[in-house]
Amino acid sequence: MDISIRLEMIEESLRKLLIVAGGTKTEKWFRVEEVSEILGLGETKVRELMSSGRLRSVHVDSARRVPEKALREFQDEAERSERSA
């Protein structure tokens, strides 16, 4: 089975679990490449931020995803830090 199809199946299963667990909405989970593009940073830097815990991420099998909420929190914290500097 193609890895992208498998990942789509896993993501769909996770969305369903969120709904069953009482979640009222599902959020997008971004790939490293997408986060890199959104933040204007290289993929290596994004992976460093995830490894350090500054950017929260989750493992889905061997893939890493950044929940939309975690990306917003990171952006908010970066803005706060910039303002207080």
C-alpha cells in the first residue's frame, strides 16, 4: 500500500477518534514541509523546534505532524517574545 494512502487512512481514523471522544471539531495536522512553508523556515529548523519541544508535534507511525493549535501557540509565543524584546 502506498505510504500516502496509509497516512490518509491513519489521519482519517484519528479524526474519527476525536469525534467519538467528544471533540466538537477536528483540526488540521500539518506536515513538516507545510510548517516550513507557513513559518518561512527550513525543514531542518522546524524539526529542531519540534525536537526541542518549542513546537509541539505528534507521531503518527513514523511520521510527525504539527496540530493546527500547536502551530498557532508557537506563532503567538514568537510574537509575544518579539514584543517583549
